[in-house]
Amino acid sequence: MRSGRQRYKYKKMNASVRTLLTLLTLNAGSSSIKFALFDLTGTLTGTQLEHQARLRGKLDGIGSQPRLTIKTSANEVLLDTALDQFNHLPLSEQHPQLLKFLLAWLKAHDAVGEIAAVGHRVVHGGEQFLAPVIVDNSVLDDLSKLIPLAPLHQPHNIAGIRALSTLLPNVPQIACFDTAFHHTQPDVARHFALPRNLTEQGIKRYGFHGLSYEYIAQALPQHLGAKADGRIVVAHLGNGASMCALKNRQSIATTMGYTALDGLMMGTRCGAIDPGVLLYLMTTHHMDAAQITHLLYEESGLLGVSGISQDMRTLLKSDAPAAHEAIELFCYRVSRELGSMAAALGGLDALVFTAGIGEQAAAVREKICHAAAWLGVKLDSAANNNAATHISAANSTVEVLVIPTNEEWILAQHVKTLLSL
């Protein structure tokens, strides 16, 4: 088991030296790389990390038509440009070359200063990574063994670490894990009803979106006061979607399991499915593991049901019956799982919406809240439509909130703490 605290030798700056020191955070996916720069004011020691990133942005369209967007903390666009010069490169080369271009641009425009460390989001940490770690070759080898558990994310998370390790060879790279937050769950919430020897081999529920849930858990006191330690369900609804039951701001149950396929319906993932369906596809349609993997990860969810798009915004604008059916199924699955999470908590004090759909789709929030009236949820429609933080009615027994998540800030905090910056 990796506890997360390791020794790392690097040169600390003299306290009298005043230079711009930054933490870079990276969330590398298959077709996009999200990044943010956080200032460490003054020196490497005794400083406070600003809550808001100084710069953030996205390398999008990787594998097709790459584009780089960079914004300030005030949401001012510094750069929004196509990077057509990288179109000819194979996908395996685009990641490192695009990151090289990004670093060069930041340095050329005096935007980066000196990078003290890089924090990476890594989706799966398995049983051995329960806290952030400094990455070395041994860690990379262990993370590679977890690729089958998160095939959509893990390879690209690792590719981002390898690329930055080459581009910034003397800068510590820190891996922070989505699964780690859920290790507070009791065994009864993590075990499948499988033979014990398989459970002992690590086939159990891990849970994901942990960095997002960790941020929400830290933000709850400023919105709920003493109620923050009560029975809270957080709905992280985006292209990837899950829910988490929090008590004392710790995870006690979540909808995702051994992989990021389980639980809610998602953009292209089906969520919970009868295993018998998979057996049927294997025996009757003669689908192999690769074909089933592609079906479940890439062709299902909102995209599969609607036949139109995986983007909730597109579906909400559509008049097509199939788009309406996809939205209804998405909301129904969230409503079903909300009941499950409330059962795990023994009741419900607050419901929090976050992530892309959760933060932006008022119509989706309304459907889910109306279905949860039996739990005491009553929505303030005006507040919901106006994107307020508190959207529950005055007579609701359950607080309903919309809190934007900030996984980059959690990454930066972990890096700062681990390296004592």
C-alpha cells in the first residue's frame, strides 16, 4: 500500500528570493488535456495557494484538429487558436508535442515563471494508491497494470505524466487518484457477492470522481455550516456521471464500482447493466471482449439511446423523440440511485449538483428534484433557472445546492501538501 508520503530531493530557493513560482495541474484524456496554473506567492515554503487558478485552459480536438484555449482567472481569453501544424502526427505523438507547444507558449509570454511541481489526475489507483504519490518508474509500472480497469482514462493519464517528465525532467510529477477518496467506505459497501477469493484479489467497488467529491466536501461548510457533516448526496453529472453519499464529509457509498462503467447512464457509457446481457452478446452475437468494451464505453449512454449526441446540451435543444427518451432515462437513473444513496445514509439532509450537466442543465435538475419529492425535496424553480447556489424552496426539508467543482484546485492542494511547498 502506498501511503503517499515520499522523500523528494529538490533545491529549495532562498527565502529572500522573490520569483513567480507556479504549480501546474494536468488532466489528460484521450481527446483533450485540461490544465491550470496556480501561483505560489514568494517562496517555496510558508506560502498560501490561491483558490483560483491564475491561468487555465484546454488542449482540445487531440487526434483530429487540435485547438488550444487559455483563459485568465477572470475568464478573459488570452489565446484561442487552432494548432493545424500537429494534424499530421499520430495520436501517440500529439500528446507530447502539444504539451511541448503549451509550455513554450507559456514561457514565451512570461506566463509560467518557474514550475515547482506538476499534479496529474489519475483515474484509477487500485488498492495500493490511497493518497497522492511522487511518480517514479515503479509507480508508472504499477499504474500501467490498472489500465484494464479504466481503459478510457488511465492510458492517457499515464501518457501525460510521461510527457511532462520528459519536458520537465527536474520537476516532481505528482499523481492524485480519483479512487482514493472512496477508501473510507465500509467493506459492506465495497464488496460484490462473489467468491471470497476474487474479492481478496481486488475485485471490489473502488468508486471514481473522487477529486471532484473531495472538493465539494471541502466546500460544504461555507454553504451549509454545521449541516455540512450531515447526510449529503453529491451528484457529479457530466459526460462521466456518478453519485456519492457523504457523512461527516467522507464517502460511505458511491454508484461507480470496479470500473467507471457502473452506476448512472453517462455520455457514451451505459451504467449499470444486467451481466446476463453481456453473456447474451457473447454467446448469441459472438462479440468478443474488445467489441463489448467498445459498445459499453463508446456507443452507449446518451449517445446510444438518442442516436444523436452524447452532449446533454444538444439533446435538450432537440425535438426528436429519441432525444427526449435519452434525457428521461438519464434523469430516471439518477432518481433511482438517489434513493439508493439516501438508503445508505439513512436519510437525506442535502443534495448537491455539480459537474457540467449538474451545474448547467436546469431542466435536468428540475426533473430529478421533482422525482425526489418523496424524500422531502422541493425546488425553487426561479432559483434553479437563475443558476443560484441554493435552489431548494423555503419549505424543503432537504437543502438543494449547485456547487461548481474544482478538481484542479484539489490537485494543486495535494501537490503543495505532499511537497511541503
